[in-house]
Amino acid sequence: MNQQRLIETFIELVKIDSESGNERQIADHLKELYSGLGFDVVEDDTQKKTGFGAGNLIMKLKGSTDQDTVLLSCHMDTVTPGNNIKPIITDDIIHTDGTTILGADDKAGIAVMVESIRTIQEENIPHGDIEVVISVGEESHLIGASVLDGAQFNAQFGYALDAGNAVGTIVNQAPTNATLNVEITGVTAHAGVAPENGVSAINIAARAISNMKLGRIDAETTANIGTIDGGSRTNIVAEKCMIVAEARSLVASKMEAQVTHMKEAFLTAAAELGGEAKIDVKVNYPAFHVDKESKAIKIASQAAQNIGRTAKVVSNGGGSDANFINKFVPTVVLAVGYQDIHTVNEKMPIAELTKLTEQVIEIIKLV
């Protein structure tokens, strides 16, 4: 592999603005890039469904052998603030000037895929068919992956390059996630003249939340109150209060039980205090679990050992495109080694970028 070329590819990618929902420029760049590598490139028509800046990119490279077909996955969008990124290299760490994110999540993964393909082509490494999916809207509840058509893929197993641990780590399970949007209605009144005539929606919310199990529920389940917005002035008993919360678990039934518990807490508090609670629940993505004895994990583990890393199979508390891709291709998540993602302190160690490229090349050899 060519480390300098890998770095240059990564820097080129992060300089392209691609905040979630505005993927058109990066999608066009990637279509041209992968076409130049010999891939059959298709942009699916899901932009009509998602309303995002582009469709997902589905790209296929014909192999030179009859080895298994492998799927590689990344996402092209970033969180904010992700425009006008200025990458800087200091002590073999790529970072920014502190005004934006870096976008290693997940452009490091894309750069690794590109350099891996270039290397196997330059070194004439035998390989089976390679399928690549680069999604839109991953940072917006995996919206691009949620509308992928599984019939487009023939891979026997896959790897999503999108986890923050040290390279060598393999994520084999991740949770399902649900969002609760809650609207609490009380009774307005003058807070100084006749507060007894009012029912504070904020008080209802406070009672409900105080009666909830939140945070770490058990080893597989978490819950959180994300935002609260209510009231207008100190001299008015608050008529409305809006809450956004979430529950997630590696076990779907546990997530559902936690959601039920949270709903009951809101409804009970509203009934006790004389208000009303309306609750909308949306399941954002399913859980996934790939057996530790699967071929995907055995190959990734051997590849990690071949590059001098210790393979470690772990579960993850966050979602990725693998949550949806697992519906049609058994897929694990490979650690990229990026640090402090979703912050202006985001960093990409060059050593980790290099090691992941080595691991992906080894995977392609071992398939």
C-alpha cells in the first residue's frame, strides 16, 4: 500500500462538504473515483424516499477468482459543523483548526477502501467479487441504509468500516433504538394571581421523569431524556411541554419494555395532575447480532493478527449502517481508530488509518 496516497485521498475527501442531507457533491466525486477503479457504479433511486442530497451508491468490482463475494460499507455524510474543513497534520495525527469536525467518521473508512482496492489491483492480488455500498444520511438515523434494496447484493458477508475503537476491534452486535416524542398539555393560568387554576405541563414532565428508570438499565439496555422544551414566561403556568427521549437495547423485547415503562410514566403523571400526554414512538433501526464463530469474524480476526493487532470482538451501544445491512448480508463493523468524533476535537491517527488499510487488504486476500 501507499501510505502517502492514502493520506492524500483522506484529506481530499474531508475537504468536500457533505453534512447529512447535503451529499450531492461527495456522491458525484465518489462515482467518478470508483468508476476510475473499474467498478460498475449505480446510484439508487432512494433520494425520492429520503429527501437527502443523493441516493446510496452501489458499486461492484468483478473478481479474478471464484472466492466468496465480500461487501464493504461506509457512509458519505458527516455531522455538523462539517463545511469548509481544514485538515492539519501534527505528530502523525490528522485534525482540524478547531472550528469544524474532521469527518473521519466515515471518510477514513472510504479512504481505506479506495487504497485497499488500488493496492490489490497494483499488486495483482487474486480476489473474488467485491461489492461496495456508500450510504447517505447515516448520521440521521441511518436513513440511507434503511431504504437499501437487499436484492442488489450477492455478498456472503460484509464489513462496515465505521467504529471508533482501535483497529483490530470487531463489533458483532449493536442495539435497536426508539425515539419517543412526547407532548404534554396542562392548563394555563396566571402564575401569581391564580396558580391553583392551572396545571403545569412542566410539573407533569418532572413527575414522570422522576419516576422513570433512566441511564444504564442493564448490560444490554439504556434510556435517556434528550431534550425538554416548555413554557413561555415565569408568570404563566406552562400549558405545553415537549420532550424527546430514547430507549435502546441489544434485545428488542427489552427496548420495547423500556419504551412501555416510559410511556406509562408520562401517562400516569398526566392523569394524576390533571393534564394530558400524547406520545409518538418511532423505532429508528433494528438490532443486529453476528455469531462469533461466523466466517466474517474469523476472517477479520485472522487479518488483524496478520497485521500485528489483537482481534477483539465487542458489542457497541451505537447504531451503524450494519444494523440494516444485516437484514440481507451478515455484516460486522470494523474499528477505524478515529477519536473524539462528532466534535471539533476529532482526530485521525495516521497509524490507525494505515493499519485498517492493511487489515482490509488481508481480508480480501483471506476471503
